[in-house]
Amino acid sequence: MRDLAFVGFLAALFAFGFRRPFLFVLAYAYIDIVSPQRLTYLLLNSVPISAIAAAFAVGGWLLADDKRGLRIAPRQVLLMMLIGWCWYTTAHADFPMEARYKWDWVWKAMAFAIFLPLTLRTRLRIEALLLFMLLSAASIIVVGAIKTLVTGGGYGELNLMVSNNSGLYESSTISTVAIAIIPIILWFTRHGTIFPPDWRVRTYCYALSFACLLIPVGTSARTGLLCVGLLAVLMLREVKRRVLYLSALGAAALVAVPLLPSTFTERMETIRSYQADTSASTRLAVWQWTLDYVRDHPMGGGFDAYRQNRIRYDTVATVGDRNNATVERALEVDQARAYHSAYFEMLGEQGYFGLALWLAIHLGGLFRMELLRRRYSQAPPELAWASPLATALQHAHLIYLLGAAFVAIAFNPFVFMLLGAQMGLDGYLARKRAESQWRPIRQARPRPGVAPLQPAEG
């Protein structure tokens, strides 16, 4: 039955796409985020729906889209360079088979991010893309939030419809993304046009934001807690009554802490010391190995270069009660441990140059959104939505960059779509500025023999 629901939805979306080709772009975004082929048993597993959606999206743009004023943003050029560099490191990877497997989906995610801004020519399209991204992520988040309310969740125990940890279905990844999209959700409560912000839209958006906040609780992901803290700080930029906001935040924390499940609070207590936690100690050891590795391999080792690491680290734990506590030390030996950080993922796999390109793409996005935020802060009513949207995209980007410090999501497709939305907004507003500044060089001359009209007297 679930298979039929997915097939019916995708069939309807593709059918409408032949009348409105931009819907093929939205269909590809939905497929890339939700991965419905993983959620079905048979019908979608045997059909390359992602490739079909991509072909229709590009074909529809080539045949039917308006290409006047087409411009390539500097970040699109940087993404092209990053694709080329990743291709080179894949060709010279330490693990060729594994590298080619990751390359197969990484280049598609980056290529779609390059293509996406070319299609975002109107406010409606920008808003539609963001809406599809939010609702696609919400299909995972709402399931996780409901299970958290019912069972309390737990580290590695919250099942998000599938049993594997790929894409957004990995606990730390979905925790980061869930918190990152909250600023965009809140933007729809004030400036949305597809669903005008009435009480029903606001109720759903606030409920979805609450569901997003539950995801770090259900997954017991420490990364999610850090992202929640950054979100609280970033919202200080936007609220008008900061004292009231801080008071409400403190009151909410006092009410929420006693209600949190014990699995979550026990997991969060490990933030105080990394030595007692195997996961944190492993990450630090892998990061140190990566730094040592790139000293000898400055161009990186290609995708999945971490498979060759061999690490040793000490764990320190206090056992017993306060009056009879003993300190236990243990030497741990491990190998082929993942990076657990997008920054070290880029450094180990793509070297210094790849990391520099990746950082330039993201820092450029933050800079451009800050520029748009300030430029349109006093915009006329028809563009009053632009500055808040630039702020929301910037805040989402900052939260991602914090979460990426502890999760290897350097090439996550959702984040590349966020970059595409930023570039699309930037390009749209640039075209608007060009249109408003254009003036005819010469005034139109009256036709011969026709006197210009004069104002009537009296």
C-alpha cells in the first residue's frame, strides 16, 4: 500500500511537470531528500527515478525556460572547480573502488547545485523549492518526533522509516538539518505566498518547528544540542524584545529539562569530558591522524581515504560513588574509523586545495546573504520579503556549518540545494536591480506629421 502511495504521488508530480517543467526540478529535489526508492519494497526499486527526474528537469529547462539575463555566479564556478578536483582525486584515490562509489552520487549533488540557480528565475520558484525542501525533510522529521514523544527515543534507537544511516536518515545529520531549517520555516509564517500565512499555516509551521526541536532529543545527538544553542543565539538578531525573549528561553529550559528522557540527559553529560566517551575520543584520534596524513599527502587521498587509518587512544572513566571513586584507564585500538567532521572529511579526501574550495563556497554564501540582508533591510513593500529570507538562509547555513564540525556531511545533497537556493535568490534580486536601473538612452520621437498632445487649458 505504501508503494502505491509513493508511485501515485510521483506519477502525479511527473504528469503535472509536462505542463509546468519546473515541477521536474522539485520532483528531483524530493527524490534526492526523501529517497522513496528506499522506502518501497518493489515498485520504485527497479526504476531509476532520480535519473529520470534529472533528465526531465534539464530537458524542460533547455526547451521551455526563459533564459534572458542568464548569469553564472562565482560560487557556481567554484562548484565546477570542486567537481573537477574531486574527479582528479577520485582518479588517484587510495581506495579506487570505494572512491568511485561515493563519486557516483557526489558529482550529481554538486551538478544539481550548479544547475538549480539557473531555474530559479522568480520568487514563486524560489519559494516552491524551499517549500519542497522543508516538506520533504518534514516527512522524516515528523515521524521521528512522533516516535520521540511515544518512546523517548535513544542513541541509535530511533528508527526513521529505514534501517540504514545514509542521507538524512542518519541521526546526527537529521538533527543538524532539522534545527537548520527552523529559520526558513519561521520565514513562511510571515512572508509565504504559496500558502498565505493565516492561522492554519502558522499553526503548522510552529508545530513543525517543535517537531524539529524534538529530533535531537529522540536521536540523543549531541550535535543537535549544539545546533539548538546556536539557533537560540542567532534568533537574538531578529527579535525586537530581547529581554523578553531571553526570559522566555530560560523559562522554557526550566520546564523542558525535567521532562527530557534519561537517555538524552545521560548522553549530553558526556559533553563535559571527551576522555570518558569512546565516540569523542575516537573522533579526536581520527582528526589527529588526518592532520598527520595530509602532511605527507597534501592533495588528499580521495574519497573514503579514512579506511586506512589505524588509531590508538586512551579512555579515562570514573567508576563508583563519590566517596569510593576509582579512575580507570584503558587503551583502545581501532581502525578505518570515519572522519565525523565535514572539515576533516574535505581535508583528508580532497587535501588543502579541496578544503579551500569548499570553504570559499560556504563563506561566500554567508557573505552574500549578509550583503542581501543589509541591502534590502529597508526595501519597498514588494521586496520586503528578501532581507528576512536572506537572513533565514544565512542562519540555516551557519547552523549547518556548526553541525558539520561533528558530522561528515560535506557533500550532503540537502546542503547543496540550500546553496542553490542562496544563489537563486542572489541572481533573482540582481535581475530586479538591473531592471529597476535600466532607462532608455533616447526618448521616443513623435511620428512625422503627428503633433504631440498638449494639455488642455482651463
